[in-house]
Amino acid sequence: MARLDMDELRNLDEEELAYRLNNVKEELFNLRFQKSIGQLEDYNRLRELKRNVARIKTVQSQRRLAARIAEEEQGNAQ
């Protein structure tokens, strides 16, 4: 999986985001394991995957915040 585009991530539903996060974390785990035993060849991939995790978590956090704000506004309107 290459660098994830933020616009692409924002267009995904929650289930797909969670699925992608799980896949990226799994690949990151495998690369860290390879690094620990000295078999890792592409160290830049570690950095890329960590940033992809951050991108996905950012989108999830933005959605939670937007939902919380909408909920509070709805509660204030009543």
C-alpha cells in the first residue's frame, strides 16, 4: 500500500477506514519484526506506514469530533 491520500480516506466509510488501519498496522508489525532480526531492506517503508497510520487516525478523530459537535448543537437547539 502506497502513501494514502487524505481526500481518498475522507471518502471512505468507518468500516473501510478500520479495515485499512488494521492492514497498515499489521504490515508495520511485520516490518518491525523484520527490522529486529536484521532482514529489513526498505527502512523508508516503516516511516511511510507510520504516517499512514497517523493519517487514518486523523480522519477518524475528525469524524468523532464533528459528530460530537453536531450532537452538542442538536442538544442546544432543543
